[in-house]
Amino acid sequence: MTELLKLDRLALAYEGERGQLLPVVQDLSLSLEQGHIGCLLGPSGCGKTTVLRSIAGFEPPRAGTIELAGRIISSASHQLAPEHRQVGMMFQDYALFPHLTVEQNIAFGLRRQDKARRSLRVDELLSLTALESMRARYPHELSGGQQQRVALARALAPEPQLLLLDEPFSNLDVDTRERLAYEVRDILQKTGHTAMLVTHNQAEAFAIADRIGVMRQGMIEQWGTPFQLDQRPASEFVADFIRREALMAKRAQAYLRGVTP
């Protein structure tokens, strides 16, 4: 398959109060094939969201490169503007416009298209996300899962080459999270989109991703399939993290069902 996204020895840092550089990500490399879903998985503060923001064009690299479809979109000397990257982003809080209907939210990124083409694309996405009956409703009239599907449809509307999802299920309860992760995966498989997800939740990562990078302190400990992470962890940290997250998920499920784990 064709490689769509490539990060090569990426380094990211923030500037501290006294002007000193505070490293966040160091020597990070990965590649993601066209049509695949990747995931950066790790504890809070490991740098995964910073990597996602850099792919989107919001954080310039201090070193290394980011390539999309064979062209460099970020390096220490070159930074393509976010609006020119053909990258869509679905934010953690969905960022829906409260004064716009479902239909209008989805159509927001299609303002430059003619009315007929815009209407056709919106109808296509409403059908894909099973929101046809919700088209005239406002965000506050929707459930969390429905709001998430509207946000996904809006991000997909301009047909980006790459879709970025920042903790997209974090505002949902445990049962809904995993179900919607499978739904999102089905939608992306139908459309053939390539996506990169950020999460700290193993169940979400394993439900949706073809490739997962377990991160620790700004570095990827292992980049592989869910099976490889589970059965052939590359380090003690990966093994412990996967086991711990699996145990926490089981306890959460048991608690919701009123069962003592």
C-alpha cells in the first residue's frame, strides 16, 4: 500500500518563561499507509497531542520532517499553513457551532462550493453518519454520540487527505466510547480516509486503529499492530501499560454493571 503520512526524527519543544527550550517530543518517527487508521496512545503529558498539533500545522518542528503524500509539509525551515495541508481535524470538545443546525454545521467547510454540490455532499454525509432525521436540529438537542458524528461529518466534508482526531471519545461514558469507536472505524473504512487518533484509552485504540504507537516521555516505545503490542511488546513499559489499561477497562465495565471486579 501507498505511504501517506511520514514523520521522520521529529523533535518538538516549547519555549519556557525564561526563553529556554522545553523538549516535548524527541526523535519520533513513524509512517502510516493510505486508508489506515493510526493511533498515538499514552499517558497524559507524553507528547501525543503535541504531535497531532504539529501534523495539523499548529506546532512547528525544531528538527525532523513531516511528509504528507510525498511532500514535506513541516520542517525546521519550512511550514505549510494549516489551511493548505488538506488535513481535517476533529477536536476533543467537537467544537460545533451552537447557533447552526446539524446540516449547517456539516456544510460549514463547503462554503466555496456551489449550492447544488454542497447540498449533495451534506446529504451524502448525513446518510453515512445516520443523521438524516437530525438535519434540522441544533447541537444542544443531540446526544453526545450524535454530536460526535456531526463533528466527524463536518471534518470529512471537504474530503481531506488525512483526518486527525484528538481524544474524540473522552466526553462519553465507557460503554458508549467503545461502541462509537467501532462506528467511527466503519465510517472511515467506507470512505477510505486515512486518520490519526490520539487517546490515553487502550480500548479505544484497539477498537479503531490499524497501527498504534505507545508513547512515553516524548518518544514512541513501539509502533505496531494491536496484536503486536498485546502479544509481542517491545519493552517492559509497553507490556505494563497495555496490561494496566486492560485491567482498568475491565474494572470500569464491572462497575457500570454493578459487579464487584
